[in-house]
Amino acid sequence: MKIKNLALATAALLGLVGAPATFACSIAAWNGTPGGTPVAGRPTDSPSVPRYSGQCGLRAATSGTFVTDNTPTAEAAFRARFYVYTGLTSGQAVVYRARNAANADQITVTYNQGSPGTFSFAIPGATAQTVPAITDRWYAIELNWAAAGTLTATVRGASGQGAAPAETVVNVTGGTAGGAIDTAQLGWVAGTGVASARGIVADAYESRRSTAIGRLCRADANGSNSVTAGDRTAITLELGGTLAAGQPDCNEDGNVSAGDRTCVTNLLAAGASCN
Amino acid sequence: MKTFTFVSVAAILAAFAAPVSAGQFEVWSDGAKGGNRTVIVSFAGDGHTQDAQADIAFDPGLEFVAASAKVAGSVCVELKGKNMVRVVPPSGAGSALSSKQTDYCAFSFRSRGGKAVAGTGLTVSFTECAGASGSSNCESNAIDVSEK
């Protein structure tokens, strides 16, 4: 099993996860050559970098800006999960790409801005499948790829003020068999588009061979792995400048605001736990 | 059904008042002898708690009937299928919740099949008092008013 946890490498190594915001956000956990100059930062930085979880996110304001993970080695089965903020006003962004040792694409995830936009999931030799997605929102993307030429993609995001919408699952089948994954890239990997105020932002990346990864607990602002009244306090504290340790952006709009506190209240009233 | 006048809760509390070292939920029930009952849940802050929550399990011999908020913005709901109700006072949103014992929610229950339920039939199963320094359990009591 492999786990790659974006942008908190320094903190994790020093055991500072959840500590006051004194450590630097970092892409040190990514062992491949980055594209462009990806910015690992916090919402309190200038310019602000939204994050979905913890303190740090990865911002890509232009195409060709991404991080690279060379940890995979000729993988015949591959799972990945990441969160991506769809910060485009036009055009498209390849937000994730997995390749083999010869740099041939094995998985391509593209956000196509539009009304509504879509995520497109592609593998070699198969017809790409799409899922609706809107601009300037967080989405959780879960991928389950096999060398036999299949990809299952699960998408959920842009939840709004209440219970999360149902996840959308698409299956890409009939692809070219015999592939392998040796590298993964995340950010604004390729594609021509115009960034919104924030651009493409990615967070909370994990990859494994076979074990399902799952989503983080939405609205769990204080990182307790549940949704309770205390998450409202964590959001209140973030409004005062102390970043929450968990996932405070309950409505997944890229801003942590009083509206997220209301969103937590709505979830409590609905009897939701992790959602 | 016994009439239960909750205007008197504050007076009852005054009689039993004790220094509060953490936020404290009080669950007042009028049904110790079984049958239908009305329940009031109140909370007193500790000068630090900004957000508080109590999940209260009710005996399977009780059937949830209704919930109402006694302070606007409170969450007072049944957690369907769990034999549980939830109480969440409005967020202090940066300020401590009032340290004055305040009634936030009223619930009514009836007995299933007319069978008596021992005691209050209520158990506070989860509490959280959250403030700037973190979260901890609140204090809580389930009280059978009919025995006072």
C-alpha cells in the first residue's frame, strides 16, 4: 500500500499536523519533477490557496503546473483519490494524469469548463465518460484502474448547504489491455483554459494498489472524523484566523465562511454523521 | 397525560443550582411512572462553550411524537431509526453561550402499547461542549421532575 498525502509532507515528518500554522506547506512528498511552479499554500496566504483538508492546498494558476509522483512501479492495479477545485472561467484542464514508463497516458482526468462543465475520464482505446461539474467548487475524485483496460471513476462535490448529492459513478470499459502505471501527475497538468481567481487547486491525494481509499468526512472541521457542534466552533475559529484541522468547507465552494457553519447546523439537523 | 408546566424549570433549577464547571445539559422528564411524557432539554454554558450538542437516547418503549425549539435557531430533532433525539443550541459564533440555564428544546413521547417505561427512559449518550480551546464532554443530567 502506498499513500501520498499532498502538501503536508513537512508537517507530517515533524509531527506537526494539526499544530498552529507555523510550518511551511510543501510539495516535498512528491518525488518526481514538477511542472511549472506549483504553489503549496494556505487560505491565509497571499494569494490565498484554498484547501479541502488540513492547512495546505496545491494551487495551479496556469496550464503545465503540477506535481509528480514517481512512486508507482509498473502497477497493474491502481487506485487514487484526490480533491480538485474547478477554478476555470473557460477552457479545460487536465487535472490528473497517470502514465506508464514510456510516458504514455494510462488515465486522464480533465475538467471542461462550461454550463454545466464536465469531468472527463479517459483511458487508451476506450470512449471517455463524463460527469457534470460546475465551476469554482470542490469535488472528490476516486479512481479505480486495472491493466485489463477498465477505469471506474466516482465523483461527488459541490455539495451546497445540506446533505451531499449522490455520488456519480462512471465505468470506462473496453480499453487497451496490458497497461501499467509508473507515474502520476496532479494539478493543471495540461489543457488550454483561463483560470478563475484561484485556478485549479488540488488536495488530499492518496494512491494505493487495491484497497479502496474513500472520501474524507465532509464538514468535519475539527478533524474528529464525525460531524458535531464542535465543527461549528472550528469554523468560527477559522473565521478568526486559526485554520481548522479537518474539512471545514462544508458547502464545498472554496471559501470557509459563516455559511459553512450554517451548513454544519443543517447536517446536524438532518442527523448526518460523516457525509 | 399529566400537564407539565415548564415555566417552572428555572425555579426548580434555582433550587438545585450548583456551580457549573463545564457546560451542562439538563434533561427534564415528567414521566417516571411510565406512559406519555414531555421532555425539556436545557443548557447552561460555562463561560467558554460556543457550541454544544447532546444526543439523547430514548427507551424503545417510547415512541417519538414531536419536537419543538424553545429558542429560535436551535436544532431539536429526532434521529430517525436510532431511538434518539438531538439538541444543538444556536451557535455562539465566537461568543460563549449563556451561562444561565436556558430551555432549548421540547420533545414529547408516548408509550408504545401503553406499557410503562422505568425511570425517565432517557439516556444522554453523547455531549460536546466546544470552545476556542477545543472540545470536551459537557456535563449532563436526566431528571425525573415528577419525583421532585
